Amino acid sequence: MGSTPPVFIGAEEVEKHLHRASLLLPALEAALANFSAGAAGGVVQPVRTVVPVHRHGGFLGVMPAYSAADDALTTKLVTFYEHKKDSSVPSHQATVLLFDPRNGSLKAVLDGSVITAKRTAAVSAIATKLLMPAFAEVLCILGAGVQAYSHYDIFMELFTFKEVRIWNRTKEKAVKFANTVNGPVQVCSSAQEAVTGADVIITVTMATTSILFGDWVKPGAHINAVGASRPDWRELDDELMKNSVLFVDSREAALTESGDVILSGAEIFAELGEVVKGTKPALPEKTTVFKSLGMAVEDTVAAKFVYDSWSAGN
């Protein structure tokens, strides 16, 4: 039969080809705009299917997508488990399968954890570039896991902040973060202390109830809300959700999956892709929230980027 077996591209190799998440920016901006263009944009992507693993407090998500512009077909399998005592295992683990769209054969199996971390941070950076206030000086990160590191890296590359603050539920992880990254980071003992006066706030926690409150937030600030990916989980309180201009990656997904959107009843102003392509305004002078759930097509373009880069080197 002579069909070529799929290649496996592990985490270190993916990291090598995606050493800077900013490499993904052009492809991700195009994918966001194409997704928000509807049928004409050529992105086919259902809302992710999530299978609860009740006995162990975990979930398995299945995220398929096809992008006509990239002629790329993938599905991501991602597991996410609530806080375990054994923190040697990350809360999120993922694998991306890349198919040949011409005949359906499996071309590659890629570590999905690095892809997820990098593409999520890159999309937050796209939102921030469009939505943050004009003279943003203070960056605040709530959470100190994998996403905190990937967000810090691309935000330091693309933006100029005078001060970076971090808070984490367990302070040791925040201290470790501050000691690990290249640059000064102030470890705060409370979320309120970290947030007060911040121009850009990133929430990358595994919280299930609100940790960020509207009355702490400086008017005109921009928030990237990345955690709370279940319909009954929260990171942001009702006041913040209702008194901000709300942007999402996917309306359909936000109304299905985001506890912050569903339970607050906040009105969605626009998808990020609509702002990228100029059909909706950005409103950076207002307090803005970008609720990021992550979309399968983001994994598609990231996996294709890595595979193409890997192929060029082999």
C-alpha cells in the first residue's frame, strides 16, 4: 500500500519551531477574521465536544476544524483536570492530529500542550493590541501556570510595560514564576493588590468562582479572561462582566461554554475576528474584556505552521 506513517512531533520539537509565539500572529489574525466571516471565511469548526470524567474530576475535549484558506484539517484532543495534589501532572494535556485534507490520511501527531499555550497567548496579544488603553504601563497576571509563562513571553516581546505584577493562589508558584522569567516581576499577596491600577490584566487560573471583581478594576483597563472554560466556572464577577465591553473568540462557544458570559447575562459586543477585519470597532477607551475560550482553528493554523517548519528542516 505504501502509505507513509504519520510523524510524531514532540513538545521539545514543537517548542523549537514555535520558539516565539509571535510567529503565529499573521496566521491567527487571518484565522480569527475568517472564522468571523461565516461560510465565506471557509472555517468549519463545531463547538468543542466535552466528555466529563466524573469519577476523577476531569474532562476530555475534542476540537476538530478545517480551514480552507490554509487547506488544513486537524483535531485536538485535550484533557483538563481540576487541582490535583500531584501537581507534577499539568492541569491541561493535549495532542493535535494533522490530516492530509486531500485524502484523509494522518500526516502528523503533535504535542498539543505547547501549541495550546503559545496560540492562546498569541490570541490574547492580538486582542490586547486592539483593545488596550493608549498608555498602558502596568501588566497584571493572575495565575502562575503554563499559560502565565506563555502570556508573559509574548507580552514582553510585543509591548512595553513599566511594571509587571503576578498573583497566584499558592504564593510559592508566583515566587517561582518571578524568579524564572527574564525580567522584574512583583509578587503580590492578594489579587486585589495585583489588579489595582493595572492597565492590562490577564486571568489564567483554574478558578471556579470569581477571583477578579469589577470594583478593583481601573476604568479603561483591558482584561484577557482565559480560564473558566466551563459553563459553571467563573473568574470575573457580574459587575465587571456587565460594565465592560465584551469581546469573545466565538459567540456560539461563549454562550455554550463560558460561565462568566452565561451566568452574568452580559451582552457580547463582538467577536475578536470582527474587530480584526474591521467590521466592529475596538473601543480601547472603554473597559474591555476579551473572553478567550480557545478555538480549534487556532490549533489548526498553529499545527500547520509547526508541521511546515518541521518539513522544511527535514
